[in-house]
Amino acid sequence: MDSRSSQSFRVTGMDCAECARTIESGVARLDGVRSCAVNFAAGTLRVEGEVAPEVVVTRVRELGYDARPEQGTSRTADDDPSDARFSVLRFLLSRRDTTLALVGAILILPSLVFDELLPFWGVESVAFELASIAALVVAGYPIARSAWRSLIINRRININVLMTIAAIGAVIIGAYTEAGLVMVLFALGEALEGYTTERTRRAIRSLMAIAPNEATVLRPCMDCREHLGRDGYGGGPCPFCGLHEQRVPVSELRIGDVIVVKPGERIAMDGRVRAGTSSVNQAPITGESIPVTRQPGDEVFAGAINGEGALEVEVTRRAEDNVIARIIRMVEEAQERKAPTERFVDRFARYYTPAVVGLACALAIAPPLLFGAPLMPTAGDPGWLYRALELLVVACPCALVISTPVAVISAIGNAARHGVLIKGGAYLEALAGVRAVAFDKTGTLTEGKPSVIKVKAVNCTDPIAQMCDNCADLLALASAVERRSEHPLARAVVTAAEDGCLNARYPSAEAVKAIAGRGVSGRVAEREVIIGSHAHFDQVLPHDRALCDEIEALAAEGVTPVLVGADGALAGYIGVADAVRQTSRQAIGELHRSGIRATVMLTGDNAHTARAVARQLGITEAQAELLPEQKVAAIRALRDRHGAVAMIGDGVNDAPALAAANVGIAVGGGTAQAIETADIVLMSDDLRKLPFALQLSRAAMRAIRVNIALAIGIKLAVLGLVLLGAGTMWLAVLADVGASLLVTWLGMRLLGYRPSATAAPN
């Protein structure tokens, strides 16, 4: 027998979270299954154990649903999320159970009009009752079948069992119209829930639609007839023909293939630019609003839009492993990490449904037995059996069960479209409660690489200007020496000279010597040039006290001064710093306006630099010269002082602090360790995604609280009418269906939640 330890299946036919529990319970009872989990929001089933896939599929079908083994992340025409023809009617007609519900609705229509809505017209006919019974049978068959299988396979009472009991009871007391209405309304309500849930799933999987299905690949000419026999060529790749462009499905591409991306095309695969330079719009992946320049050696992502130049891209990941596929997997897997509120509702519903059956039995038996109240309907009283049946209908936990997961998956899906990966509902809920945010400095708040921010020659002719001719000459002279150095600050000087087109002014230095821990020297155009720290120049080249004070003031602002001397005299200095990201200050300000009590920078850098960056960004507190374990201690102290804390970082040394925080957040350009450890990932380096994620999480929690209040409030209101004898069964089921659709709609609104203009532009 073909058996596997871990398998995934795509499940169809699930209309509510109760369906997921039914499948989970039924599959878990199969021999060889160690564990199984149904992700209702994603429509997937994961099974661990030694069991054949066909056995799992058979069991799912026995429970009234369908399943197929999942084949990676490839799309088919049947489940194309971008299908514009996807509509309510098409969805209802695409499944037998929902089609039967539509037929039942047509059959019940005469009874609904003349018996329930317009009884004062006095239009009566036995045909109405026969049509109601037919509607009951047609629409109720799938529900009754599911109820029976739940009882015999899972030994559980589910929502379908409640509805089936209520319908049978209504038939017993002669309420044929109400029996049919109960089943039709419930079936249609479940179908509409299924439609809205499928829309949510498609919104997530529509991420896959942003990458093209085909790519232009460069391939050699194979078995070239024109050159067969030439110089011993006997077949295979032709050594005389160049590479040819071929259009192929992306599923056929392999790592190492080279694809051509023409101007304006979407990039089909993750890869590395091999030739060409172009601006690339990565907004569909990272949410970055400004195109970024990509040149040989740079990475590009599937789904990004190429700009004005043609690119040759070497494929680095297979289609099933590209960034879009990984995003979809992470979003779908996120639903398995349920929020505490969601877990509580699930546990509550598990015990609630059997309790409702017991309460309904007591309601039907106790009043007639103890007080002589009528059991069956009488002229002036609907009877306590009817009330008990109404209780079964009104107490269905559909709305309560769906209230949380639909909001969670909508919020997580929206976040993914804006370049924020939230790895589970638990982290979405935790983020909403954050009161303090801690940041790593280098690579998170700053660019992570030094750059020249000031150049000042001793003979500067225009201190107000950004760089006069003498200052430009100083930078060119320093660059000639630094080209021979591997120091990070040297790279910053050389880059600044190249950006100013000054790198060709002087030839590269000769006789370059490193002065360990102090600087570097060399000969440029017959001039002896020395470059070093302020402390070194204090020893070897005395300089003016006023200039010395200016350099020290610069250092106090977090800028590293690099002094330049020529022919035994100080020529000037160059200020180098790890530049603050332009978006960081905006993000910090938005966090403060969002009610964050404290923003704290945790860095291993020196105290001068830390304080300078903190002042520049408006951060409330800076802790410097911290080792990784000291960052963890700082996070714990912040939790004690402020409550829930989020930590944002990008490096290996940030991973322990990310794990220690209530919510760990990694920035997209960070290390794999940080991204794996984090609970939330910002796909770009734009920290303005953080306030958006915070706003979205709070909106999600508000939606969940409103949904739960509505689900319970509507039930209690209708229950009051039931106990007073003023309700009807069809009104009870209409309230249940209405509540379910209302909370679903409110949850799905989070799919369209937009970031504020200052939080995360897209």
C-alpha cells in the first residue's frame, strides 16, 4: 500500500468552520493517522501518518465533501483566482448540494408567500404542503446525510444534526412549510457562507496570479541539422548556433536556466540578473512604491514588473519555491496558528452544540411534565415541543464560529498584499495589544552601510554649499587612496567619489600602506597622502583647535570623521555615517500617534551614535553597546514596564530578542535566521509598513469583538421571542443565517482595509 508520513489535500465543499471540524474528526479516526489538521480558511487538509491518500479522500467524501492531493502551488483553470466569471449564481450552480438548495428555494416559494407572508389572503392548497415537503427533501437531503455521517463516523452532534432534528420535529407536528423553510434557508445560508469564504480564499491565492505562467528562456539549438557532421558534431546542443529564445511554461524552468525579461513584462521567476540594467517595480511583492534599480548580480522576484531595460535573469528557485509561492504557503499556514480568541470560540462551540440538544429536550419535557403546559400546538399556544425545536434552530453556533476566522484570514490576506507577512492569528492578536516597540539600529532604522554625509576641506570656499570645488578635490584625493583599501569606510568614500564623477580626477595611489587600527597612507600624483582617525592625527599632524572642536561636535552627532592629510598638513575631513532610512522617522511618528507608549532603540553601537540617531528619529529611549543576551534582558525589562512589546530587527544577533518579544518582526532585507524567528515579516525595508500592520491588527480585533457581540446578541434577542411564543422556526433560522452572513461580511471588509497615507503607501 502506498503510504506517506505527511500529506496535504485541497478540500472543497466546506461552507463553515463546523465543516472543518467534521472532516478533522472523521479523518483522525482512520487507521494509521497520527494527526490531522484542517485549515478552513485555506481549504486544506494536512495528514500525518502512514495512510494511503486514496483512503483519506474516500473518508472526506463519505463525510459529504471532496478532496484531492495538493500538487504544489500550481494553478489550474478550475481554480483560477482571477476568474472574472466567479459569481454567487455560478458558485451555487457549480456544486450539487447548493444547486439542490436553489431548487428547494423555488419549491418552497408558494408556501412562503401564501402561508407565511400573506396568510390573510386565505389562499390554501394541499399542493403548497406537498411542495414544502419536496423542498424539505431536496434541500435537506445533503444536510441530513451529513448529520447521519457525523453521528455514525465521528459520533458527534454538529450543526447539521440540530437542523435535521428541528425539521423532523416540525414535520411531526404538521408544520410542513416551516420544516421546508428551515432546511432551505439553512442550506442557502451555508451556501452563501461558502461563497464568501471562497472569495476570501481566492483573494489570498490571487497573489499567485501576479506571476506569468510562461517565460522566455534562452536555450541552445538541439540536434541542429544544419551543422550535423561539422567538425565532428553528432547531435545535442549545437556549438555553432547561438542561444535561441523559447516560450515555455514556468513549470518547465529549472535552476540555472536564463530567462529574458523584456521592458514592461512581469518577471516570471525568482532569479539573479545576469545581464542588463533596468528599474523594477516590486510593489506587488514588497509593497515598495518606488521602482528600484536592478543590475548584474542583483536579485529579482517573480511577479515584479520590469521597467525600461531588457534583463537576462538566471533562475535561482523553482516555481513552487519562488517568493510568491512561499508567501501563499506562509499565509495559508498562518491560519493553523489560531488567535487565543479563535481557540476559545472553537472550544466553546465543541461543548455548546451537545448542550443545546440537552437544553432543547429539557424545554420540551419539563413544562408539560411539571406544569401541565401543552406539548403540541394548540389554538392559542405553539406548544413546548415547537419552542424546543425553535431553540435548536436559533442556538446554532454558525455565526459565532465563523465570526473570528473570517476576520483573521481577511486581515492576514490584506497584510500579505501590502508586503507584510503575519504568520498566524495569534500574532495578529498579539500585535494589536503591543504598547512598546523596540528597534535594532543598523539595517533596521538605518541603511546598514556607511555613506559620506559631509566633506570639509581646510580651504573650503563656500561652507554653506554642499560641496565646493576644494571639498570635491579633497574627496577625489581621498578616493584615490581608499580604492586600495578594503575597510568599510573606504568603500563609502570611493562610492561618494563615483557618485560625484570624481573618481577619474586622480590615478589610484601607489605605495599604499595600512596603519593598523589608525588609517592608511599612499602616494597620489607625487603627493604623500594620509587618511586616518582623529586620534591618530592628534599624534602625527597637529591641527587648528577650532577645526578640532568642529570634528568632535560631528562625532557627538554619531558621524565618524575621517581626516585627510597631504604633504604633512591637514587637508580636511570627511564625515561618514550609517545613514538613517528616510522612512524611519515617519514610521516612528506614526507609531507614537497610534498610541505606542515607548519606542526604544537597542544597538551594539556606541552611545554617542545611538543617542544621535535616537534624537534624529524621535525615539524615546536608546540603549547602546548591547550584546545579544543584553538585548534579550532589555526586552524583558520593557515587558515588565510597558506590557506587550514588539521587537524589530534584521540580523543574526537580533534573533534571540525577536524570540523574547511578544511579537518579533523582521525586515525583508534581513538574514534568514531573523526572518525564520520572527512572527511577522516586512517584505521590504520600509518601516512604514509597521504602523499599517499595527492599525490593521487593531481593526481586526475590533471586527472580531463586534462580530462576537452581534452573533450572541442576535441569538439572545430571537431566543427571547422563542420563549415568549412569539417567534417562528423560519424566523429563527433566518436570524441565524442573517447573523452568519453579517459577521462574514464585516470580517471580509478587512480585505479592503487600506493603510493611511502616512503609514504604508503602496
